[in-house]
Amino acid sequence: MGCSPRGLWPALLALVLAVRLRASGAQQSATVANPVPGGNPDLLPHFLVEPEDVYIVKNKPVTLTCKASPATQIYFKCNGEWVHQGDHITEHSTEKGSGLPMMEVRINISRQQVEKVFGLEEYWCQCVAWSSSGTTKSQKAYVRIAYLRKNFEQEPLAKEVSLEQGIVLPCRPPEGIPPAEVEWLRNEDLVDPSLDPNVYVTREHSLVVRQARLADTANYTCVAKNIVARRRSSSAAVTVYVDGGWTEWSKWSACALDCTRWRSRECSEPPPRNGGEDCQGADLDTRNCTSDLCIHTASGPEDVALYVGLIAVAVCLVLLLLVLILVYCRKKEGLDSDVADSSILTSGFQPVSIKPTKADNSHLLTIQPDLSTTTTTYQGTLCPRQESSGPKFQLTNGHLLSPLGSGRHTLHHSSPASEAEDFVARLSTQNYFRSLPRGTSNMAYGTFNFLGGRLMIPNTGISLLIPPDAIPRGKIYEIYLTLHKQEDVRLPLAGCQTLLSPIISCGPPGVLLTRPVILSMDHCGEPSPENWSLRLKKQSCEGTWEDVLHLGEESPAHLYYCQLEARACHVFTEQLGRFALVGEALSSAAAKRLKLLLFAPTACTSLEYTIRVYCLHDTHDALKEVIQLEKQMGGQLIEEPRVLHFKDSYHNLRLSIHDVPSSLWKSKLLVSYQEIPFYHIWNGGAQQFLHCTFTLERFSPSTTDLACKIWIWQVEGDGQSFNVNFNINKDTRFAELLAPDNEGGVPALVGPSAFKIPFLIRQKIISSLDPPCGRGADWRTLAQKLHLDSHLGFFASKASPTAMILNLWEARHFPHGNLSQLAAAVADLGKQDTALFMVSEAEC
């Protein structure tokens, strides 16, 4: 049976449309292509399960699933590209009842696949199902990487509000995908607006209290959470106070004999609470009675006698005062004459001013040192004044490392004049000299030559070792060492960086050094390579801070090198300047040590008594500053200090007081605990002495014994507790814990007395161990015995490796180093050669 051309056009048009729709990827869910000729539209694939939006948490892959019936083939297409057939997981089955073929297909999406298109467009996938009657496309499923940032965009702030006033605590959670859900905590209890109609949370996540009640006094914390993490804001302390109100006036009293009457009222409706203001005005009102009720009588003889007696007493007092004034004036005249006579004794000791002439002394410095009033104290032996070929030392026959005798000599620059002129002439021939300010407790300075010396800032753990020959021969430098307060020097910190050491300057910068000096300072980090990235920072001449050393990645060619220990670090440097040790946390296990101190007044004259809890870096310099501050405030230590390991977990530090005897004392803390935000401790550069105050009130002035517990802990971290039990008037048992340690004496030590190892013994050890020895009796073995073998590469890069080892030993062990242990290590080297230790260079 034939077909006319007019009957073929509809079939051809349907076929062309079916091909075009099959090639198009823009159709959405439930879009059905035209069936092939002869197909059944009821047998087109329909999806029983379509892919849904998912989030990738950390590095865990996600799975997308499609299920369709009837279906002969199902493939996924992601971002317009077909997924490889081998990445599909396919299951075939038969639909119950209809017996039609059914397919279920799954694919896994990894984080790396999503990150490839991150920033260009969102990652999406959809599946396409085929049957004999046509094709069907599912909805698009979007795959996103889930995260939640650490910092809140806005945190709640502490408030003080009056009773029945409204409270609004704003909170803008950190950015995240999916968006974070917000909930509020009141003293760690969940705030449920459905149970309290006085409270509700706005769409912007702010907590609103319609009318403040006394029960609303608490610590409020905003909590943001999604499938990735849970973040807590800093707690905001809300205090609801009540201002006092007067009662009604009482009735007027009867008219008294002095012709007055009174009435009273009380500040009890309501009484002031939670720091509210007391009532304004007087609680007692007095007035004169009417003139009709008061009759004034004339004065009698008794009143006249009283007045006469008072006048006589006044005259006697005036006469006594005149006599005392005359006696004082006579004594003052005699004292003035004595002082005038004694001035004759000092007339011959006036300061001498030395001014060299321009013609003869053109080579002198333009800035002359003040020699009129300065007295410089040097430790150690002084070079003789007469000309000689060089310093002479005599080696005794005693112990190998017996210390040389150290003398103490004082040079008075003001007398006689000839000695002062000689000192100026010798000093002015040097190439470098600079005057420095004097008199600060956080600074040490001294004048040094090629013999070297040491600078120390007492009770700070900070010192500068200047080895022999570090200063070129023929030059004299005046070198200083300064400890800076954090509020005076701005050290920018980025990301998870935190300051671990004090900020120290040594100078003057730019001086020529031929050997590295060693700068020693405390740090408060818990060093471990897997938790910390430690860097030494130095301030440039332009004022910017630069990383000059990455600890653990040192090379012998660096200008700086560091020996890191558990509580201190020793920095080798040939360039003086301003330094600081900074750490960057690599994990939440990174911790820094905090020293916890409890101080209280030494005397209590009122009913209130305060306990101050300090949380500071566990370094000697921070402890010294707090002790000086408390001495000025009249404070005393009331418990033995503790150490707390504060981790980079973004959790705050909390402090609370417990077990206060309620019959004797009352705590005035209105909330259950106080809190120091994490960033104030981790990044707070200017807030060096963070502390909280607990105020207690005793019911009787006779109460002097105090017993309580103070807890200090990091949320979800380490904690410490103090059991306070002492007498507030006479207990001084912890005073000796803060007694200053002189750390070896004066801040500046010059010459051989600055070193534990005698000079000649040191030179003999260096000359014996520097040359390499085949039997192992050289500087390498000495470094191993002193547990310094990890620095062999650095020592080998120097002209004298043994000198570097001995310098580091001096920096680590002064002033309490054990010379006998060093002597034993050196003696062991001599035993390996079965000969005396001091062997000739040729034997090795």
C-alpha cells in the first residue's frame, strides 16, 4: 500500500524534533523528549530517586544516586560533561507489579573534583535515563564544599541595664556553607524562646529580652554550628541592676528642747541591687518648731562662767603655740650655721671639666663623654697603664678548670684630672663610641673591648654574651641591652601567630663584630615541630619586622642561628638589633605556657577584700613586671604560682570562685564565672598583664581567716585550681617565692670575670680540639658529650668550632654552671688518647 508525500512530512518532523531534544542539555526534571515513531509515551523513564544537593565535609567524598523505571541505560552528566562509564555503580532490577526494567546508578564525587571548578561556577550533576520510548533528565544536584569560619562577624557585648529595660544582644555568625544555625546559652544553659515568652531571637540572630528581670543577670554566649563545626563567641556579661527608691516620710516627731522636730525615710522601696544607685537625698529631715512653741530665756550665771572658761583655755593655747615657734626658730638658726660650716670640707672636690683644644685634639669625638660625675664599675682584672707588648696571664698548677681570681675595681673619672685626660685620649682614638641613656631598670649597658663580657637584665632571663675577640682589637664599644614593653613596640601578628618571647634590643646596630654574640631570652611556647612553626623576627631600619630565621630550617650560611630549649632560646648573631620569637600554630594542640598568680592586699582596713588573678606568659620578665606592679599596689602573693597550658583551640579562659564560707564572707561576683577572651591571650600584644578580680565582703571586721577555691580553666582544655587558706593580716609564707634572684651580680661584667671558663684554659682547649683528630678527640666529640651534636654543621662553618661550643656552654650555664661536668667531658677526650689532655697539635 503506497503513501503519498503529504503523509510523510509529520513523521519526518517528529523524528527531527526527537533528535534535537535528545542532543540538548538544557531541559530540566520531568522534561520528556518526543517519542520515537511507534513508541509508547507511557513507557518513558520516570525517576523514582533523583540526586539531591549535598555538602562535602572535610575530605570525605559524597555519593549521588539515581533510580528510574523503565530504563535501559542511566548516565550522569556533571557540569555539562558525561561521567566516565567506569565511574558508575549500576544495579539492575525489575519493578514489582509492572515487571518493567528498573536501574539504580551511583557515582562518588571527591573534594578535588569540586575544587577544580571552584570560583568559576557551582559544581552540579544530573542523570539522564533512556528507554525504548525516549529519554528523561533528572533535576540538577549541586555539590558544595562545607566550611565554617572561625571568627564571628559580630559578637555580643557586656551590658548593664536597669530593671524592666529591654536588652538586645547582637550576633552575626561566621561565614559558612551551609549557613550556620545560631543558638544562645545563658550560663551554659540553652535559651529556649518557646519556654520563655520574654525572650525571642530575631532573623538577624540577635537575642532580645523584652523586659529585663533580675534572673536575666548572667553570661550570654552566641553559638554557631553547621555540619562542619561548632563555634562559640566571647561571653557577654549582662547585669540587671535596680536603683534604690525612698519610702514615704514618717510623721513629724514631737518638738524637742532645742526647738527642733524631725522625720525619716528609708531607701528600701526597692533597695539598690546589683550595683544600682543609692537613693538621692537625705534620709533625715529636721525643722525648727514654730516660734510660738519655742521660748528663749536669757543666759544665767552658769552660761557666763562657761564662756569665761572657754576664753581662758583659748588664751593658754595661743601662748603655748608662740613658745613652740620661738624654740623652733632658734634651733633652725643653729642648724643653718652648722651646714654652712660643713660646706668648707667639700670645696676641694668640685667636678673637673675637660675640654681639649681644637689644635691638639682634632681627632677626638664630637660628642665627649661626661667624665665629671660618672663612676663605672668593672668586674675582673684591668690592663696595666704602662706600655707593654700585650696582656700577660699566668697558668697555675691547680685544677684543669680552676677559675681565675676576680677582682673588683672602681674607676673614678673625675679625679685626678690627668687620669681623666688620659682616659679621654685613649677612648677618642677608637672608631666607635656612643652615649646611652642611663637609669632604667629594664636596661643594661657597658663598655667592652676584645676581651668581651656579658650584659644581663636582672630577674628577666635576658642576657647578651660577647665572646672574646667578637669586638675587633683596638676598638671599644659601648653596648646596651634593652627589654621593651609590649605596649611601646608594635609587632604585627598575622593569622595564628602569637608572641612567645619578650621584645629585646641590643645595640648599637651597625657595629662591626668578628664573632657571633649570643642573645639569650625566655619563651613560653611548648616547642614541637608538628604543632609549631617558630620564627625569629628582627626589626629593620625602616621599622618593619622581617623573618630572619625559621627554626628547624637553619643553614650554616645564615647570619643567625638558634639553640632552642624547653624554656629559653639562645640566638647567635653578628648583627645587633631588635628581636622577638614568634610562633604560628600548625594545629589546635599547639600550646603556650601561662603563669597563674594570686595576689591580695597585705593589709585590709575595710570589709571588702579583693583577690587578683594574673594570667601572664611564663617568662621571667613578665613575672618581674607583675611583682613590681603589685609592690606599688601593696599586694602580696597568697598561693604558690601554677602553670596552665593554653591551646590554640579558640576557646576562652574562665575563672570562678567556690566554697566561700557563707557565714563569714560573701562573694560580690554577680555571675557564675568570669571570662578572658581567647584573642586577648593569644593575640593581645598590648594587654600584657591580663587579670581578673574577685571581690569578697566579710560580715565582721574581726574575720581574718579566708578559705576558698579558685578555678581557672580553658573551655575544653587544661585547668588549674587553687585552694586558698590563709590569714589576711599576718600570712606571708609565700613571700619568699618572689624573692629576686640576682642572677650572678651586676648587670655588666667586663673581661675574663664574665666567663666561667678561665681565659687561658679556654684558649688551650680551643687550640687542642679545633684541629681534626683521627681518634675522635676533637670538637665533634665534645659537642656530642654536651648534647649539641645537632648543630655540628653550624659549628663546622665557623673559624673555631670549639670556641662556638664553649660560648654556647657559657650562655646556657651562667652563672650557675657546673665546671666539674665540663671538666669531666674534656678529660674523657684526653683518656681516649691514653695521654694527657693538653697534647701538642702534632700528635693529632
